[in-house]
Amino acid sequence: GACLYLVATPIGNLEDMTMRAIRILKESDIIAAEDTRNTMRLCNYFDIDTPLTSYHDHNQEQGGEKLLQMLRDGKSIALVSDAGLPAISDPGADIAMKAIAEGFAVVPIPGANAAITALIASGMTTQPFYFHGFLSRNKKDRREGLESLKKRQETILLYEAPHRIKDTLKDMLTILGDRHIVLARELTKKFEEFLRGTTEDAIEWANSNEIRGEFVIVIEGTQEEQEEEVEWWNDLSIVEHVDQL
Ligand code: SAM
């Protein structure tokens, strides 16, 4: 019957698809995807032949109404984004709110998420943490975003696109000061890498290496009134794990 499933998909490693996610995608009447071509590849890999429809940031109004009408018609919808959890720096929260407001069941199908995956292996305090997602693309707003993080004592999690990482690191140094940070790169993929050091170390590294792949930035909260707990940060460390896949 009518139901909106929010289905997690892998963040780079197809083995992270869950058995339940595969079953729900197979059994749903329709899959609403951020990018149908991308999701088509996933469906082919797992032998899923459910029809696809497009639902992304640019058609939330119309697309949302279309999905709501399907729910009213008694259809079950599986919403997926390109990677990880829908509604986390991806479309999904808006349609979930509207579906809930109309009394439909909204069912999460959990799985991979880049931020939490980075956090657990960061070597930093994992609780409490603050997930910020992407900073603004606009320089002024990005700086304001960083200003708003300055007083936070929690471990901070940011998403960033590879072509903006250098600028973001420089703004982080200016606004947050030199902190202990971790760059978690290509999580779950063949060349996963954790760079642990300070903001200055990371800038130096970014200046002398080609920056490729996807990153989560993990930032130590402000240490005021807190004693140092972690000991790994005296030296820059870059640890790569090559998956045997
Ligand atoms: N919905 C996704 C989730 O649950 O993690 C996040 C989607 S957001 C549009 C994409 C951003 O997530 C990337 O720019 C990067 O910061 C982060 N990300 C996604 N996959 C990643 C990976 N394999 N390794 C590191 N960061 C990743």
C-alpha cells in the first residue's frame, strides 16, 4: 500500500547495499531517483526492474506533487539519492515532511552515510558531534557559515566538493584557527584515505597534491575548558587502505 521508503544506497562500494534495500527497491511500485541514469546502473547490478522516475532538487515542487499523488493513489515509492542516505545533503526531507503531513507512512531503510562513516574512524571524540553538511558556495556565506561553527565544542562534520577543498581549508584556518582535523577521502572505495593532522598540515598537503575524490572534513570542536584527550595529532598522518575487491 501507500508508503514512502527512504532507501540508503552505497557511497562508493556496492557491497554496502543492504539486502533489505534491494528487496524494497524490487517490491516498490516506483523508484524516485535523484539521477535516474545513475540509479539505473545500481538497479542493473542488483537485477531490480522497478520503473524509475526523476526527483531532484530542481523539481521538488512539481516532482513532490507527482509523488504525493502516487501515494494518494495507493502506490509505494522508494526514494533514493545518488549516494548514501536520502535527505542528508540530498533531496528527501521535503517530500518526507509532506507525506507525513498527509498521514502516509515514511519508512527509513538505513545504510551507508559519509559523515558518520568518517566520524567513527576519525580518531576524534564521536559524541557529541555536529553535522553541518555543505558550506555555501558563495564566499561570503561560506565564511559566515564557518563563523557560526567557531564556538562549537562538538566534533564538526562538513561535506565539501574536491574543487573547493583548498579554499575551504584556507577559510577554516583564518576563521577557526589551526585545529586538529581529519580529511576522510574516498570512503568505502578502493583507495580510501584518512589524513589526520592540523589545518595547516592539510593546506600544505593540498598545495602539493592533486585533489581528487570525495571528502568529509572532520574538525575538532573548540577546546576551551576541555582537556586534550587525543594523542595522534603530533604528526601529520596519511593512512590509505586499499580494498582487496
Ligand atoms: N546523502 C549522502 C550521505 O548520506 O552521505 C551525502 C550526499 S552529498 C551530495 C555528497 C558529499 O558527501 C560529497 O561531496 C562528500 O563530501 C560526501 N561523500 C559522499 N560519498 C563520499 C565518500 N565515498 N567519501 C568521502 N566523502 C563522501
